[in-house]
Amino acid sequence: MAAPSERALWQLLEGIPDPEIPVLSIVDLGIVREVRQEAGGRWRVAITPTYSGCPATDVIRQRVRAALDAAGCTDAVLEEVLSPPWTTDWLSPAGREKLRHFGIAPPAGSAASLRSLRGPPAVSCPRCGSRDSERVSEFGSTPCKAHYRCRACAEPFDYFKCL
Amino acid sequence: MSVAATLPGTDAQPQHEAQAQYVLRLADTSLVLGQRLGEWIGHAPALEEDLALANISLDLIGQARLLLTYAGELEGRGRDEDALAFLRDAPEFFNLALAEQPNGDFAHTIVRQWLIDAWQLEIFAGLERGLDTRLAAIAAKAIRETRYHYRFSSGWLVRLGDGTEESHARTQRALAELWRFTPELFVPDELDERMSGAGIAPSLTELAPRWSARIAEDLRLATLTQPPTQPYPWHGKRGVHTEHLGYLLAEMQHLQRAYRGAHW
């Protein structure tokens, strides 16, 4: 089997969905940090965890390994990097749009402020677009999501929170 | 019991061992607090709070995994994160005694969480600027999560303190019971001083005023009264614990002790 190109490897990784938000690929999420060929021809793929305790990280690692092996890159090195830390800024614009279509409000604004009682940023409802929403809980069904409700259309929805 | 054998930080101890022990302190505080929060799953006062406590627990255990793995590598004795989490006894755990205190009622859990979240905000910020790049990377990751935890715990502290007569009384009671464990957060021992001297860790005496100011401001918003400082006999970070840690470890470690190396 011919050695794949860097572009082919990126395409391969773009085909791997996030286990918890399958509408996004791990590339959309910014989990893949680097694809690089070493001097000897061996590929290195660097991935980064989203939240420290995110249980999807192990599954992602296994899926990347399996995809690399299936593409003939059995000697490719898969490494995990922590720095710089993952934030929601790594989410691609295409990824944000896919999230909205999926019914999850994409992160609004910049990283978390320290004070909760002074109010969260305005979050647009992914169904009707209204900014008249309220936060039900800072924590949701997965570490990366908060729980919101739209006051305009009464729909509850997940918000991909800013980190 | 020979506590002397585990006492860290003397100059005779090689640097990598001292550093491993320091990293274990951070790891154990996250791990033990994460395990405590996990006890709430299925029991919290509302579904949203159940999810919140479970999520915070998950973050803390994730931080502990990164830190334990690093401590094991520094130590160089072949112990991985699982060996360190599941096969050490209480005197070999170096978490803050505050982290191991029982959940009590919801107010108790919130006060404990808030005191430690505010501490971790300062510690991780200091480690992020430290000379140990691995520890700095872990801290940079963790502090983003800690900000969320603190928003949750300080938000609840104010709601409970400035809430009903009942919630105020319970929160004030929790504060009275837990306050005696807070001097340990900022009284440095030889190991703390050695690490801050090496530029790896922040100086605890320098962090203390920032923590105190944040705590005082939150208490003011919550209409709660800060209890007087008391002398304390617990030195969790030196392996001298309250009786509660043993019970916590018995539950957490039972499976790996009974079925060594079990996987599923």
C-alpha cells in the first residue's frame, strides 16, 4: 500500500465523528492538533482532550488508531498533547454551523467568567433563533454542555459551553 | 504508625522524588474530592444538581488521572495511575484533609467545594506560570474547568446563604464545621517551600491573601459570617488524615484490591 499523503490523512480524520456529538468530526472540534511526517517517513498524529475527564477521549484515541491502521499507517505514532489547552475557540466555523443544525447552540463569546449570578451571555435558541433564553443549569448531559430553555418557543436545548 | 517514614521535603530527598510527592498532593486532592462528589449521583436534591456534581466529579478525576500518571513517571517505580489510585493506603495519600470530609447535606458539600475551588483557582494559576512545563500544561487545562466549578459553588453559596432561614442556618453550620480544615491550604511545609523555591509551585503564603479576599467577598454576598481561625491537628498533605479517608478508600479501592488488575 502506498504511503498516504498529509491531505489524505486529514480527510481520513475528518471522517471520524465525535462519539458524543456525532454530527461533528474530531477535526471540526479541534481535537486533532497536528499531522506531521517525520524524517524517516513515519507519520505523527497529535490529538488533545477537550475536558480532562471527558470519557470520549479514550474512544477517540481507539478510533484514530483503528483508522490509521486501516489506512496502512500501522507505524504511525499517535500522541496526546495538553498544551496549549483545548478551548471552544478551536471549534471550526463549519463545526459551529453543524452544531446549530443539530439543535445544540454553539458557544457564544469568550472563555468563562468567574461570576455566575451576574448572568450568563445571551444564547440564541438553535430552533427559532430568539436570544430570549434562560439557563436551566450550568451543567448538562455531557461535560461540554449546559442546559438552556428558550422563552420564545419554549423549547429546551443544549448549549455547547465556552471553555 | 510510622509517620516519620513518609515525611517529605527534606533536603536529602532527591529532587524527582520530592516533585513526585508534591504532584501526588495535587492529584490526591482532586481524586478524593471527585470520589466524594460521585457519592451524590442519584441522591442530589434536583436532577440538574445531580448532573452538575457528577460533571465536576468527572473533571476532578480527569485532572487526577493526568497528575497521577505524571507522579508515577517522576517516581520511576513503575506505578501507573491505577496503581497509585487503587493500591495505596490512607497514610500514603497526601490530599488536603478538607477534601476527604463527608458530604453531609447539600450545604456542606457546597461549602467544601467552594473552599477548594477557590484554592485550586490560585494554585493552578501559579502552577501554570511555573517552570515545570508538564505541570504547567495540566494546570492550564484544569483551571478552565475550575472556573466553572467555582461559578457553580460560589453561586450556590450565595443562594443558600442569602436564601431562607433554614438554608442560611445550614450553610453557616457547614462553614463552622469545615473552617477548621482551611489553615492546611496555606500553611507551607518543607516540601511546599522547596517546590516554590525551585520555581515549580507558587508560594502558599503569597496566595493566601488572594484566597482570603475572594472568600470574604463571597461570604459578604452570601450574608454569612466567617468563623474564627482554629489550630488544626490534621496534616492531610503529609499523610495524617481524619478517620473519614479510610472509609472512602475502602469503597473506592475495594474492587481493585479484591480482583487485582480487573478490567471491563
